[in-house]
Amino acid sequence: MSQFVYETHSQSGILLNANENPWNLPDSIRQEIKDALDTIAFNRYPDDSYQELCEAYSQIVNIPASQILAGNGSDQHLGFLIGTFLGKGKNLLTLSLDFGMYDYYASSYDAGIIKYPVDPFSKMDVDDFIHFMQDQDPDMVLFSNPNNPTGNFLDLAEIQRICDAASCPVVVDEAYIEFAQGSALSLLDRCDHLYVTRTLSKAYGLAGVRIGFLLSNQANMDALRPSHVPYAVNSISAKIGAIVLKHADLFDEQIENIKNEREQFAMLSLQRCRIKPSQANFILIQTPAIQALTQAFKENGLTIREYKGKDYCRVTIGTPEENQIVKDVLISFDKEEQ
């Protein structure tokens, strides 16, 4: 079996490498979580329906709780769908630049991986992608939207066109959707083979808790639910998720701040670097002198996402103070002799 190896993220320096929310939970929410620990029966298995958690998320996305499946991060749902629909002799179609865990799960099930080539600094040609998809005839289509690492975004009409043209399950990974406009969830009842994954790791600051959701139409969820791994979310994580979602409005300001900070990077006038406009909570930076730039980041205590053999890197939008350090590095780098 050929196994793709996914490299986990560094935990040292100013962490701008994993697209996390730069702020910890507010004190009021953390206190509520501490108080709730006394209500948990640690000696009992969790409620496998995760009714409280799914109902809380239902209020956020306006989708019935019966169409929501909770899991250990959206990664678990991605692996679950790949394991359900793929295997030896079957193929996954994804993008040449996308989340590395797709390759990890597909290879673990001996599935083939077909990559549609994309230019990180250009919008994807949906018509060409559809032609490519139909020629390749895959057994599953999977992509992130907004895309990781480019920040590109497909609108609802484009996603519906892909779904209408596909003869297989289409999975849209919406890990960063809170930083964009328009979710594929509105297409679930129109596209029979559409599945959407979501996470609380990014906008809601729960990367350390590991909660994700899988959503599809009622018939698809009824078919999938019996095969899902039981007790996928521990009782503490489920309670934390439900509490955080009850206060979802507290994160609106953080999301807007991140989007505003992101747009400030797009307005920088640089000669040696190109910054890709993004609909996520990160930016992609390209330069022919990528090694010198990443070294400058390291020398200033910044940990960013590097891509071996590529001329670009990805930088998470952090706090205003962290972002200012990134800007200072970019401006200083831009002034250096080429």
C-alpha cells in the first residue's frame, strides 16, 4: 500500500502556519466551560447522537439537526466519506493545490488520486474543470472552498454546475467558509450527491477540541449514519462545542477583524512579492526569492507554512500585532537588492 504522509504543524514561534484563530476563547466562555465540567458523567460513554451539539449547530447553519453528523474534526468526516465511496480501483478527483489530508485518506484506502492542475494565482476555470472531470470519470470529487492554500473561492452557481455535471459524490470542504460569502449548504436539497464538511477549528477557535460536522440531504444522512464510527466525539469536546455555538455571535467581531486584516495585506504595494487575494483566513505569498523570504520570517520569530520546491508560502492572518510583524518583514524584504 502506498501511503501519503501528512506533516503536522510546528508549535514554536509566532504560529501563523496552521490557519488557526489567533485568539483564545473569551474568559466568559472559558468560565462557562469550567462550570459545565461538573455536569459531565465521566464514567459514561457520550450520547452518540450528540443531540445538544448538533442542535446548537443547526441554529447556526439553519439546517435540521437530523442532517448533521458530528465528528472528531472535519478530517474524520473526510476520511469517512473517502472510505465509504472509494477503495482499490476507484479514483478521487481533487485539485493540484488543496488540503494534503485528501491524499492521506485516499492512499490509506488504496484509492487512486487524480489532480486537476490549478494556477495558485488564477481563478479556476470551472468549465475546463467540468470537462476534465467528465473525461476522467472519478468515483468522488473533493475540494476545499475557500481553497487551501490559494484562498480562491467558487460561488454557488459554479458549485451547482459541478454537481449537475458530476455522476459521483461531490464533497465540498468548507473549513474556511466563515471568511467568505455563500455556502454550498444552500444547495443540499437541489444536489442529490452533494456533501459538505465544516469545522469549529478555524473561525470558532476550537482547533484543540477537534469538532467537525458532515452535512447532506436527509436521504444521504440516513444512509451514512449507521456506518459512522460511534462515540467519535468525547463528552468534554461535545459540551465545549455546544457552549461555544451558543455564543456564536461573540465570534462575529473576530471574523470581521481577520477579514479586515487580510484585506490590508492585499493593499500592500510590493515589487519582489505577489500576495494572492484570499477569501480565507490566510494569504499566499509568491516570490522568486522564496528561501530568503522564509528565512526572514524565521529570523523574526514567525512560523509560516512552507511548500517544498515551490516559490510561495502561506501565512495565517494573526492578531494585528502579529500581522504588523509580517508586514514589516515584507516591506524590509522588498527594499533589499534583488
